Amino acid sequence: MVRKRGTTTPTRPSATTPADPDDNPAKCGSDNGRQGRRRLRRRLCESARMQDWETRVAEAWASIDDYEDREADFRTVIDSLAAELPDDDPVAAFERACAWDSTGHSDRAVPLYRWALDHGLSGYRRRRAVIQMSSSLRNIGQAEFAVTLLEAERDIDPATLDEPTRTLTDAISATLALCLADSGREREAVSVAVAALAPHLPRYQRSMANYARLLLAPDTKPE
């Protein structure tokens, strides 16, 4: 056979030619398995770290009465815990807001609550933030705005919420009643409060629920 100039004869791979590692299904599967295990370990470590952090936060809040007349020291404790989270973590802002709020500084708490809500605070803490920010707004003379926030919160379908978040329903009503009263809407305030209380009474639940409704529709006869 005459070989054409400028061309090369293709060679067949010999039996001893090493295979491309990427073509080895067993190795690929092994690599994927190791990567999956590493990701799982990272998730487990992160979960354990957050559980430890949540425990320490709960312990700090349980000790708040020990800081009577030392409110700044308590805020320092909470701030140190919050600083363990990323700067853009809404939970950190929420915890700092709670610390300011619980030591009598509603004006310092409101911007932090709002920032946390605007940056993705979720679940149980999100609803707590709405309630607590509304209470703080009432304290600084913005009760009407608080009413708007709380009424919107009450309109959320409970089926879309987890059980711990649903347990705060009555807290929404209590805070709303206070904000309505401060907004000059006393009858609505009493109606909301009685309606929230009625299901917990040993008797007269139906009557009290009707009376609560009639406070807002006085010309309607009771059922």
C-alpha cells in the first residue's frame, strides 16, 4: 500500500492502552457517591451547628430576667449570637430587633424587624416579627399602620402555615385589638378581642362569638 504524503495511518488502540477514567462508569459512580456523602456531611454539620445556635439563643432569652438594670449587657449577648450568622441573614436582624424591643427601645427595633421581613425572614419568626413590629409601631404612635399589617396577616390562609406559626393566631388578634383601640376604633377592638376569646370559654362560645360580630353590625339581631 502506498501511503499518501501528508497523511498518517490511524492506529488501533492496543489492549494495553489505558482507558479514559471518565469513561469508567464504576469510577464515575464512585466519585458521585463520594461527592454526595461530602454534601450530606456538610448539611449534617450545618444542621448541628444551627441546632446548637438555636439552643444558645433560647438559653439567652430564658435568662433575660437576670439582666434587670443591665439591659445593655443583654443586648450585647444577643448581638454576639447574631454576629455568628452571615451579615445578610434576616434571623440575625430579627434577634437584634427582639433585644432592642424587649429592653424598651421600640424605635430601634422597628427598622430591624422591617429589614428582616424584607430580606426573607420565614416561618414562625416571620409571624413573630409582624406581631412584634406592629406592637412596636403602636408604641411609637403608628397604630394605624400596625392595623394594616395585622389585618393582612390575619387574612393569610392558615392551611399554608405550619403548626407553630398557627399557634400565634390569638396573639395577632390581641395585638390588633390594642392597635385598633389606639386608632380610635374601640368597638372593633372589643369585637376582635371577644371573638378571639370565645373559642376558649368553657361555655357561651356561640353567644360570645355572635356578640363580637354584633359589635360591628349593631342593627343585626343575634342568632
